[in-house]
Amino acid sequence: MAWIILLIGSLCEVGWLVGMKYADGFTRLWPTVIMLFFMVASVGCLGVAIKTIPAGTAYAVWTGGSIAAVAVVGVFFLGEPATPMRLASFALIVIGMVGLRLSGVN
């Protein structure tokens, strides 16, 4: 269950980052409020997950999942480039996350 909560936290971090983009330097109220909601939810999920998952592993997966998910959102919704090197680098992050999960630690 802790791994699911951790992945939910990673997805909330995506909401935080997308909200930050649309908050326009914190000048737009609702995107800022949404960003703050996802920020608290993301860190809260990480806090729950590290009760059973080692902190270093949890943090690596939390940030790695966020990086990979934000990259997908950036390419498909924000018009960011999808160069082969960029995609390969994100794939390595995902491979590292899977490796951490399969390492047998919780």
C-alpha cells in the first residue's frame, strides 16, 4: 500500500508543477491554490510512505516518478520537445525506479 501512496504522491507533484506553470508567478489565484493543494498532498503522501519504505528509496521513487510524469505532460500537453536523448534519459529514470521497487526492500 505504501508504494501506491508514494506513486499517488508523485502524481500530485505533477499537479503541483503544472499548477505552478499556470499560476504565472503566483499572480493568478486559483492556479496558485491548486498548486498549494497538490504540494501539500504530494509531501503528505511521501510522509506516509516513508513509514514503511526506506527514506532514500522513497525519495528517489517520489522524485523520479514526478520527473517522468512531468516529462510526459510536458511533451503531450505543453509542447515541449521529445528528442531521442531526452526520452532515453527519462526511460533510464523509470528503469531506476523499477529497479528500486524490485530490490526487495518493502
